[in-house]
Amino acid sequence: MTIAIFLVSMLGAMALGIPIAFALLLCGIALMLAQGGVDTTIFAQKLLEGADSFPLLAIPFFMLAGELMNAGGLSRRIVNFALAWVGHLRGGLGFVAIFAAVVLAAISGSAAADAAALGTMLIPMMRKAGYDVPRAAGLIAAGSVIAPVLPPSVALIVFGVVANVSIGKLFMAGIAPGLMMGAALLLTWLLVSRRDNTQVLPRQPMRARVRAGLDGLWALLMPAGIIGGMRFGVFTPTEAAVAASVYAFVVGMFVYRELKWGDLRELLVRSAKGTAVVVFLIAAALVSAWMITVSNVPDQVAGILGPFMDSPRLLMFVIMLLVIVVGTALDFAPTVMILTPVLMPVIAQAGIDPVYFGVLFVMNNAIGLITPPVGVVLNVLSGSASISMDAVTRGVFPFLVAEIAVLFLLVAFPQLVMVPLRWLT
């Protein structure tokens, strides 16, 4: 009965077009009513507790770092560096897209932002060189969803806060899966593009390559500094976000000199708006998460999943299939907010490492960004490439299959996540 109230209140509110955060609050109210009445004091207290979290300070600073990076010319120099070194290869612009997607993922942490930046820069070049535009857009879309997996990832921060899991460990655990996603895209691009008759860019002389490397050095050092600083304990994830913002500001303003003082107000406003949306979502999710726990929903879900509880791998396989199905209909944020408080007690009961589960859960939800019909990143690339949503969906299919294969490889072999995590921490 409680599960039915949870599902009907949540899905009903979303079907009526109510914003996700308010749908979560309504779900909490419905569960309160089912328990005997609404206590407004507890409701307000839990809402404030959800927003009053020190790790959440990382979100505005990482968002600001991404804005400063794009406005300050760091993104463009990363692409130029890749063009100088691999642009002359057959299918070289695809390799550029993958390399740039991985590096930008280790800076911005936002799939939509990376998709917009790479689509704007690379799609016109790929169209002019004779590449299949839907496939090129699909490659960039699939590369962009590496951002929620590689640190610094806003998605991992959100999961860590909602699930009460170490964000630092989540960051370190996301490195190997993120790089594996990039490697899978590289192999898939080699297979699907080898017969394409595309224009090959002229080979750059070594002097031009070195010049591109030196010009992009400050941009390329940023992800190394962020990840290395956390790995060696120089700063926490929250402090890393502040350091990333300061670094992007100094490089964009005083080194590359593309960032102007007049740009700062708009960048700060965009970062503040994005932060407000995310933090309000988290606060609302923690209200419903508390009521989900009080209403004993996780135990009821554990009862449904009972036949799989004795086999952690089989349980993970079933949960990942469930999340893939949900991800085709729901966006990233609501899936994480709704399912995390329901699944975490089940994961704990089955003896699955919460960090391992968190990385695969976020990775699965990231892949959901390129699954139709919702596919937020597909919509971004559809606009950037000026092609239909159906065309982008066809183009992304082989890369979507490759990333799902990596996901289930990690389900079958957890040590691919846990061994690098133990070394990095």
C-alpha cells in the first residue's frame, strides 16, 4: 500500500507537469498523510536540513568553474590541442571529440554544458569535412555523458549528499569507469568510421603541435590539478571546487585574456540559478527520502527483490536494468532523487559497497541522458547540429551500446572499480 502511495503521488504529480522538486515535496506530504497526518514543523526542519550541507558548497563553485572555463577560452584550446595532434588521422575529428570530451569532463562535470561546447565547435568542422553529421552528433553526445562519471562531477556530489556516501571516494572511484567509457567510444568510432570517405585535415608540423600544446597547457593542467590535489589530500572536494573556480578565473582573465570583467556578472548569475535549482531539488528529495524511510518503503522493495538478495551481482544486474528502463522516461535528476533513498537500504542489506553502487548508478543515469525519448543531451546536439532528434538517436546508437556494455562489464567485474579505488585512496 505504501509503495502504491509513493508511486501514485510521485508519478501523478509529474504527469500533471508539476516541477520535480515540488513533486518530491508532494510525495513526502502524501506519505505523511498515510502515516496519520502532516507535521509542518518536521516538514520544514527536514527541508532546511536538506539544503544545510557543507559538501553542497562544491556545486556552485564547480558550476562557476565550468562557466569561466568556456568564457575564458580553456575549452577551445583543449580542442585545438587535440586537432593539432590527431586531426590529420582518418576519422581524426572523431578522435578529437573523444579526447576533448574526456578532458572537459574532468573540468566541468556537466554533460549538457560539454555537449553544447563541443557541438558548437566541432559539428561545423565535421560537416565541412564530409562526416556523417548524425553519427558525429551521436559521438559527441555519448562523449559528453562521461562528465557525470569523471570527477569533478556534480552528479556524484548530489548522490553523495542524498545517500550519505563519501564524495571524495566517489570521485576517485569514478576515474576508471569514466576512462573506460572513453576507451569504448574510441574503439567503436574506429569500427564505424573506417569506411567513411571523409576529408583528412593537413598534418601539422611539429612546431605547430608544440605551439598548440604550450597554448593549451594551462587548460590541460586544470583537471590534473583538481584530481591530483584530492588524491594527495591537498584539498577536499569542496575546496577543490573553489580552487578550480579561482584557477579558471586567473587563467581566463590574466593568461589567455579572453575573460572580461563585464562577463562576470552574467556568469555568476547563471551559476547561481543552476545552483538554486540543484540545491532545492536535493532539499526536497531529502524530505521525501526521510518519509520513504519512515514509511518502510525500502523494506518493501527489498521484499520484492528478495530472490536476488543472496547474489550481489545478480541484484546489481536487475537494478541496472531497472534504472535503464526508468532513464528512458525520466531525466537524470529525478531518477537520482527518487531511487537513491529507495535503493540504498537494499544495497546495504545485500552487502554491496555503496561507493561502487553509487558510481554505477550515476553512470547508468548519465547514459539515460542519451536514451530516447527524453534524452536531454540528444536534444542539445539536435539543436547544435540543426538535425532532427530521430537523426541524432540513430547516430548515437552504436556508442550507446558501447557504453551500456561497459556498464554491465563493471557489474560483472566489480574489481575494475574497486581495485583502482583502493590504489587512489
